[in-house]
Amino acid sequence: MTKLPEEFISATRRVMGQERFSRFMEAFSEEAPTSIRLNPKWRSVELPAPPALRPLPQPVPWCSEGYYLEGRPQFTFDPLFHAGCYYVQEASSMFICHVLRQLVSEPVAMLDLCAAPGGKSTAAIAVLPAGSTLVSNEPNPTRAQILLENITKWGHEGCTVSNSYPRDFRKARQQYGVILCDVPCSGEGMFRKDPQAIQEWSPQNVEKCWRLQREIVADAWECLAPGGLLIYSTCTFNTKENEENVRWIIEEYDAEPLAIPVEAEWGITGSLLDGFDAPVYRFIPGLTRGEGLFMAVMRKSGKWKEASGKRTDLPQDKGIKTITSDFPTGDFPSVALSYPDALRYLRGEAITLPADSPRGIVTLTYRGIPLGPAKNIGNRANNLYPKPWRIKTTHLPTEPPNILSTT
């Protein structure tokens, strides 16, 4: 394990207390759990019990679609992963599913302001009531393209991807019933999985993040409809970016902190800031089975109206930049692929289809699940799978990893 900064160790021990801190440090000697979240759109997909996954995958207790896996399979070589049948997501982050199910019971417009790579957005759109809409936004253009890929593959209607800054939404005067501020942070909660996060940590970066987080919340609050919900989250441990910011939101905006029912066996920790007892939810490795996460939910004052948070189309002329993929969609004839051909397709190669396959645009499938389009011209099928999404490696296995089964 990469050595943790002494300043982080002393500050985190002070925040957690010795007993929690000891259990947290012990978690660094353990393998980080791998978890996936199933896409409810593919109702036919069921978890199997192949030898590689014995014992049976264990459910994530706060997300009915989430499962822990034994070890870390090679997801790159599973066509069903590329088809959006499941999302590889750190288990703590799946808590957003539980929050939304507890608090949102009618169609709503939701904004995810800092959404890349898309884990919480795909979780949200899958559990929001039918008829809801989600704007999944990422300010960084490169990361926005990754977000677009994941949202497109997830395949749920009512989701728009945008590449704008929080201040652009404020200027556009859009209103939403739910806004998720999964704000950029110092990343302390990812130290176990990402040694680079350790290298980038510093007290100065904590201070920088703390200020940026408040700027984002200030813009978000102006976009929140009366009676709407602000979900604030980070993947860090210090109280400055967590409890202190939540306290600031409550005091600055007269926000009402909301309690979320949780089970004691989940191992979730509450506030660690002396004198601050508002409901907040901390996931600490060693205490919860996942990586570090902090989340709090607050309601804006004012009376909820039926039209509240029901956005119209995003106004491009007011600075909101929406982005779309060139991934062809339509009701095309389907042609099934074998596992080796599915991998060749995902690499961007031309595929030879059976002689009786329809000519023109077809949808190529694997185990009955659509992978993407191709143009069958007879002697070959031209590959229409987007270049940025293609598998880059040339070493391909002959047998599938069998993470899911569609039988």
C-alpha cells in the first residue's frame, strides 16, 4: 500500500476516533470489494452460480439491483457489460438508489450536476418513478463523452446528457425537483482503490475543494424548485468538505435536513462533527462494505407545486450544451453473434453474417441482448459501433467470463 500522508492520518484519526480509525486502516490490507448493479431494463438477465463466482454473489443491502462479486472478473471481455446489462459501480455509491426510493414517489425532473462517469445517473434514472426526466451533466468535455457512452448504453428514456458548468444552469433559470451535487472532492474515500488519489492529496487541495463545493451548491440551489430535494455527496472523509458544508447549506439557505431510514447492520456512520447532529450518512471502509462515501439530503423551503421541477427542453441558446451520440437506433432486424464474433464486433472489425441475414442496417445481438448496429452488404457487415467505445486490446479470450446469464 502506498504510504498515507501523515497530515491525512492525524486529521482522519481525530475525526473518526481511534476505534473507527483502526478498523479503517485495517481495511487497507483487504481487497476492495467488486460490485455491479443490474440494469432493470433487461428483465431476462439473471445472476448464475458458475464456479468462478462461488459462493453466490451477495446482494448490496441498500440497493436491490446491486451485487458483490467474488474477485474482479475481466469486464472488458463481457459483451453484456458493453450492452449495458449492468454497471460496475462501487457499492457505497449505490446508496443513491435507496435515497430516491425513500423520498421520490411521483414523476420528477432531476439534475445530476457533476455526473461523469455516470454511476449515480444510471442508478437514478433506473429507480425514479415512470415519467421522470434526468439531465446528466458533466462540465469536463472529455469526461462528458464517457458519461454519454454510459448513459447511451444504459438505454433508459428521459435522460439528457449535457456539457455545461453549474453556473450555466443558474443563468438558464431551469428548475428541478431533485438536484444531485456529487461534488468534486479531495478523494480520500478512494485511497484504497486509487493510489493516484493519495499522491494528489494535500491540505491545500482540501481547502480548494471546500470552496468549489460551496460555489456549486450556490448555483444548484437557484435551480432547485420550492420543496425540492438537494442531495449532497462526496467521496471523502474530512468534516470540512462534509458536515461543515452541510451545516453551511442548512444555515445559508434555511434548508431542512432529511433523515433516511437505514438498517444498523449496514454499518453506516452518522455525523462526526462535534455539536452537529443533523442526519448524514458516512460509508467508511472497515465499517461498511464499500469505499468512502458521504451523503446528506436537504429540502428547500416552500410549497411543492404540481409543475415544480418539470423542466422544458434544455435551452441551447441560454448556454446549456446538450450532447448526443451518433449511435444508430431503430427497429432493425436482429442477427445473433457468437461470443468470438461479439468481441470482434466490439473491437470494430467487419463481421461476416449468415447468408440468410437481412441486407441493410441490422442489430447485432449476443444472448438475445442488442450490442449495436451494422450494415450488412452481403459478403460482410460494415461495423457501425462507435470508435471511441471499441475494445482496444488485441488479446481476446475464447470463453466468456460468465458474469451474467440470460437463460
